[in-house]
Amino acid sequence: MIPEEYRESLQYADYQKEQADLRAKRQETLIFCEHPPTITGGVQWKAQNLRQQPDELEKNGIPLVPIKRGGDLTAHEPGQLVIYPHIDLKRRKIPLSDYFHALLSISAQAVEDYCSVALEMRRDYPGLYFGERKVAAIGIEARSFFTSSGIAINVSNDLSTFAHIVACGLRQFVPGTLSQITSDKLSPRTLAEHWSKRFQAFLDPSLSHTSDIRLIESN
């Protein structure tokens, strides 16, 4: 079973340091977290998808962080569940394409388990959707067949950070949350428990896993 933990408020810069350490050790870990308001730009991010200049974002307490995952701009904020699986694909003999698809499928299954919302995958637009609302964004970094970054699911966040960007460069979709769809106040932590069960079973189908995610207190 992969060790797992939940961070209620994890600064993105702190995750980057931890990510580098895990990669250096090829240490498998499953991190669930919520970030303070942050915008990240993947290797394909475009300036025209930023609705506010970086210095203005900084004044508003929103860092813009270039990172090495795939994709364009996305936003993180409290109430959004961010999932970082650090997995040795080489040792586990999992092709990257299978892993990518598995993260989306597991996320859709976990959401349906938790709140009975059926999200869709779209062939040309990675992520998970409910109609024209994009509820989950995915961006994986895999170096030497060891993964980091992952998937972010909008659970109960207010989407205010998304107002500063064209999320993922997709003007035909709008960000949406599970709480909007269900009209219920939903818990990222509870969704993480459903997600963990599905993911651990993906890695080891014989495993009967009851999620026991360790809560890491914020500093």
C-alpha cells in the first residue's frame, strides 16, 4: 500500500521542495492537499491566457508558478482537492498513457462514489467535465518514469482564483465545482478517501483497502 497523507494548507513552493526530494529518492507517496490561492503554468502556458499581470497577481497574494507538468494555466485555492501521486512507473511496469487515463477514470469513479455526479472525459480536452463546466484538470510530470504533479478536482472552492486566467487555455468551457452541481457543501477530505480506495486498488487489485489518510497539520 502506498503511504498517503492529507495537507490542509500546503504552500506550492513547499510542495515543489518535497517533490524534488521524493523524486531523488524515488520514494512512492500519495499526497492529498489544498493549496492557498496559486496559479501554475505548465510547459505550454501562454501569456494571452493570463488576465492579470504577474506583478498584480503578487500584490493580491497569488503567486504565478511556472512548472514542468504538461498543459497551460490552472488555479489552486482552498476547497479544491489536489492529488499528487508519486509513483515509480518503471518498477510497476505501468505505461505513462495507461497511468494518465487511470487518474482520470479513478477521479470520475471517486466523484460518483462520493456525490453521485457523473463526470465525462473528452477526447480532445484532458480533464473531467459536467456539461460545459470543467471540474477537474490533469497535468503529469514524469521524469525517468517517476511521476509527480497530478490532478486537481474542484470540490467546494469559490473559483475566485480562476477569474485571473483562461483555465487550461479553453475559452469554450467554464470552471465548475461539485458543490455547484449538487447544491451541497462537499468535503475535499472525504473525496480524497474515496479516491484513495480506487487508486490503491488500481495499483494492487487484490488489496482490500480501507483508507487511513494521515492528516499533516499546517505550520
